[in-house]
Amino acid sequence: MTRVEISGITKSYQPGVPVLKPLNLSVKPGELFFLLGPSGCGKSTLLRILAGLVEPDSGSIRFNDVEITKLPPEKRRAAMVFQNYALWPHLSVYENVAFGLRVSGEKKSEIDREVKAALELVHMSEYASRRIPSLSGGQQQRVALARALAVKPALLLLDEPLSNLDARLRDTMRREIRRICVERKLTAIYVTHDRQEALSMADRLAVMDQGVICQIDTPEKAYNAPTDKFVASFLGDANFIEGELKPDGVWQTALGNLSCDGMTGKLAGKLVAMIRPERIRIGVESKMNAVNAVLTNRSFTGESCEWEFEASGRKLVVVESAPPERKIGETYLLYLPPEALIVLQ
């Protein structure tokens, strides 16, 4: 298994316009690590630097303490799965998967063994003789993954590999990629802008914005305890509440005086907290953090319902599973648990 150390990596394609600002990152051996962020944040550039397809302006990269920053792609043992699959349409599935092994000069018997093993791993053995244009998008994605796995990479790099698939197939492939990485004990770095993909698959993730890493954490910690408003918003729907923390510890907001576990020890002044829509409770009586709000809108998704409320001129979104019937225009009591209000930096 491979440990990846990234130190002070920077990159600009135009003078004075940095795509990556000095960036430091450590990926553990056998970890499925996600780079998550909006388009243009630098995540794909970082992945291509790791693959050796783009040269950084400064900084260093180490695989297991071996400096590889200046090595060409073929010397790094880093295999990449591209968004558009990058398969040869005139070659068979078998020949596509064998391509990297042939380029590296492996013996025919070794090529045959590794190709068959890779195709079996992605459940594509019976399609070995098929040509690429005859395959579905999901099948082509499996072939691209098999090709990367066949060379036994030290590091697997995946650049938004599921973005061209439909929703149901994406769910299936998420489980498959996760299974394969665990079975092969692969260190993998996966780029996506899809928060659900990252939250459901990652061991850890880094949320990026404008060339910097905003937060590195497990999916659970990043979602439940984001460090700032950008991370909170990017990882899911969030209600932001601003207020003034008084010297006596009272937090005055437009919704009234609220209590927040995270404000303990904070200096008096402006304080912003976040609460996820699913953490707000409707109709729960409480002596603190209870807010009267008018229901203004609803959005039913099947397994849950998203309610929009207005309280003191502020919108609050609440998500409720197995929701009862509620009427637009009526007033309801909302409870904001103190432990669910997360103070942001």
C-alpha cells in the first residue's frame, strides 16, 4: 500500500492566476481519499500533477518516502481512470485492458493472467471479446477501471469517473469501486464535485475552493462539524443563524435568545452557527431554543419532505422523514437542539 505526501504544491497556467496555492496533503496507505469541490477549484489539476500529466510550479510529491515529483508518468505506477473513459474503440475489451501491460513489456502469459483477473474483478469476463462501441456506459466504465487495475498501480487516480452515468448506475458503481479498493487494499484518490458520491464512499475527504483545501476530515465530521460556511453549504443544505454573543453568555439572534453548545469559551461578539435541516424538530416543546415559525412551502421527495418555514423574517429549512400532513400558512413550534448548532470559524 502507498502513502502519499504532498508538500507545498502550487500551479498557475497564467501568470498571477494561481490554480493551486501552496497545498499540503497526506493520504494514508490503503485509503480511499476524495478531493471534493466546485468546478475550477483545482482538484483535477492536483490529480493530474499526481499522475505526472501536469508539472507543478513548486513543491514535492512522495510515494512511501520516495520523491516522484520529476518522474514521468510511466515511472510512477499511478493509474488514472478518466471521466470520458479514454478507451480505444477499435480494440476489444481484452485488448484495452492489456494495453498498459503490453506497453510496459510484460510477458504474454503475465498479461493474460492479469487481464483475466482484472476483468473478473469488475464482472466483465464474459465481455472480453466485445468491442467498446457495443458496450453501455456502465460497462465501459468497468473496462476503464479494469485497465487501471491490471497494471497493479501503487496509486489509483479517479477523475469524476461516474459523471456520465445515470443515477441508478452511479449508485451501483459507487459500491463496486469501494469494494474493489477494499479488496485490493488500494490507495486511491478520487476527484468529484458530487457531495453524495464523496460522503457515501470516502474514508476521508478534502473540500477544496479556489486552489486551497478548506477542510480535511471524515465524511461524518466534515458534514456534521464543518469549519466554515463554504464547507457547510457545499456538503449539504444548511441553515445559518447569526447573532451577538454577549459577555454574560447570552446569544441574541433574530430568532430570539438561543443556546449553542459550541459557544462555550467563545469571546463576546458576532457569532455564526449552522444547523442541518434534518436536525431541527417540529412540535417539540422546550424551555430553550424553541421558535414559532410559519410554514411557507413544502417539497416532497418520497422518503422525506423538505419544509420551508419563516420566523422573524428568516427562512428555516427542515427535512423530516415519514412526515405527517402539515398545512401551509399555519404556525408550528420548531426546536433547535443546542448540540446540533455548530459554531463556524
